[in-house]
Amino acid sequence: MNHLIVSVADEVATITINNPANGNRIDMAMIRELTQLFQAHSQDQSVKVIHLTGHGADFSNGRLVPPVNPDAPPKTALDVREQVTDPILGLYTAIRNAQIPVVASIAGAAHGLGCGLAVLCDITLASSAAKLSLPEMRTNLPPTLAISAVMHAVSFKALSHLIYTTDEIDAQTAYDMGMLSQVFPAETFEQDVAAYLAKLISRRRAALSAVKEYLNLGPRLDNETAARYASNLLSTVLSSK
């Protein structure tokens, strides 16, 4: 079974997490494949938007952790970094560095890694039925990677609450916390997402790419440098018409 379904239509590359029997949980092979897909579609000049979604009721319930083999030697810190944390961070980087906007649409559950991926995307659309959480501390696992993915969008107080309590929150609460871009009624969610994507692809790719680049880099610059960088990007887009 292909756990990632890819389709390209109307200048939108849609990547669908397709592991519904496991709550659309994501294993390490899927993480590596997702990274390659984001990199490839980012460079495809015929694509203006990358859309990440889940098949069935859920977006993703997090990472699919393989069963522990009691006879295997314990992993070293380097093993964990090379086999788990570095690939996840590589996926985060591929989403951040994509040349074009990445849009996540959440119909149902987005927990753990699923929550981190959804919030990390440039635009996050959710059904009113969506639920989000960072539940790792229930097993005393500090969710530092997920924190690194969402801390740009959520205040310190709100993020601390999510991490320490592990509470599941509804879409409206997530929107109020800054984790979501827009919430649509569950009954019309698919149509609303399609209309939203259609609005984005009505823009020129160069303009979309410039906005993505500036939103990523501009806030990290001092005011004068940010203004000059904005001028350079705008001049480039205007001169390319």
C-alpha cells in the first residue's frame, strides 16, 4: 500500500497521507519520502502551491513508532539523531525552504508530529471538526522537535499550556492561539479548501515565491535590512513581468 498519494492538477501538487488504518501515522520511510516530495515539487515551475492533507477522517495522529525489539542493543544518541531526529528536522526544513506556499488542510485529528507538520505549513486550514494536540509528555517524552515547528506561531503561554497539559484542543481554540489560518464548517470543508487553493493559484508563481521568501526571512532581519530586502524582492518580481 502506498502511504503517500501524490497528484498534480491545476498547478497544485497534493500530497495525501494515506495510512488510515494507523490513524495516518507517519513512519520514518514516509518522513524521508515526504522530504523528497516537497523538494521536488518546490522546484517544479508548473506548480504554484503544495497541498498537504490526510486521507479519511484524520490528518495525522503523529509518528508511527516501531515496536521495541528487546534483543536489540540500545541506540546511542548518535543513532537516534541519524535515524530519527535529523530526518524529521530535514522534513521541517524542506517545508520551510519550499519556493512556493505549502498549505495544510486538517479535516480531523492532528496530533504530535501531525500537529507540528500542519502548523509549520505556511497556511493551515481546518475543519470545525478538527482536533489538535501535542501529547508526548503523557509518556514523559519532551516534544522539542514539535515545539521547534510550532513556536513561531504560538505564544509562549499558550504553547507551554499545550505541552505540559497535553490537552486536545478544538479548531476554534487552535485558531485563537495562532495555530490555524482559517476554520471552515465541516459540512463544506472540501469545497472551501478547493476554493482557497483556487484563489492562491490565480497569482503568479514569482509573486507567491517572493512572499514566501520574505515571510520566512524578513522577520529575522533588522528594520533597515528588512526594508531593503523587501525592495529587492519587489523589484525582481516587477521586472520579471
